[in-house]
Amino acid sequence: MRFETALGEQAQVDWGSLSYIGEGGIKRRVWVFVMTMGWSRVSYVELVRRADTAAFIQCHVNAFEYLGGLPRRCLYDPPMADQGDHPGQGRGEASDLEPADAGLRPASGL
């Protein structure tokens, strides 16, 4: 379901993983961060090797730089929280984050 939002009001964040077979037939996993702006539906996608808080925050900073600013808040989908394999909220908890409240605005320089 699409929600109409004002310009710069919100971004939706998804965090998941993809598995692949690497060299030597070894099964590997890569983490996928996706931030989609609510108004324009422009998305930023980044693949990372680690699923820790530092990587999760750095993905946010990279997305804000790529998108040219910060949304008023970021929304995190309950299915993402249900996966139990992401940094941040506990299992099954939907949440939102206001980047300025999280200290990201000064750190990002945006």
C-alpha cells in the first residue's frame, strides 16, 4: 500500500540479506540496506558484508549523502524487525527514527 507523504517527510528503510555461493562452493551472505524516500520513491541501495550497528548507521549516513539531505523521520517495517537479524529494534517491534534525535545530522554534515 502506498502512503502519500510530504516532500522530505519520511524515508522507509528495509534491511535484509541475500545468500550466494562463493569461491570454492562456500555459501556466503551479503546484507542489503534499502532507503526509499516516501514522496519521490527514489531509493538508495547498499550491499554490506557485516550486519552490525556500525554498518547499519554508516548505511544511513551514505544514503543521506547520496539523497542530498535528511528526511524528518525514517520508518522501519515490522517484517524487518521480525527477521531478528538486524541491528536496532528488538523482534517484532515497528519503529521510526528521527535522524536529528539520533545525532546523525551533525555527524553527517548535512
